[in-house]
Amino acid sequence: TTDAPRETRKAAPLPAPMTLGELLDKHSTLHEPIVHGLIRRQEVANLISGSKMMKTFTVHGLAISVATGRAWLDTFPTTRGRVLVVDNELHAPTIGKRFRDIA
């Protein structure tokens, strides 16, 4: 063990309470869409399903659609942008093969 003090982190301050009127005045528009009708910039989207239900293939297809600006599932227009895929389950060769197969 060491006697050095641990690094401490300050928690982010909580937002100040506001009335509904203040909320509506301050936030009158939605964030820019990434997948129109489904996902907007600065927001979180979750894809939840049982095991082996094609979640990874679905997300990889979504990533390709956003990276290229093509409609996702030929239905939802996308705003072209940079994409970061983080996969903690598959090895790089498997991810590469899946992206090639999907594309």
C-alpha cells in the first residue's frame, strides 16, 4: 500500500431547478437529428433485445448509414457524420468481416 492521497474527483454540479415556463423558454427546439425520427445529437439511443437477435448487425448497419449519409433500413434518413464503434465482445477480424458483409 501507499500513503499517497487518492485522486479525488468533484461531482458535476446539479442543474438549478426551473419552472416549466423556464424549461420551455430555454429549450424550445430539439437537438439536430442523426437518424430522423429516431436519434438526435447529444442524446442516447439503446438497442435492447435478447441474445442472438442481430443487435450487432443492426448497429453496424446503422453506423454505415450515418457514416455514408444513406437512409437506415431504406426508411429513416440520416445526417452524415463521423461514427465511433466500440465493441467489447468481437475481435477485429470478426468486426471487419461483419462490416464488409453488411456494406
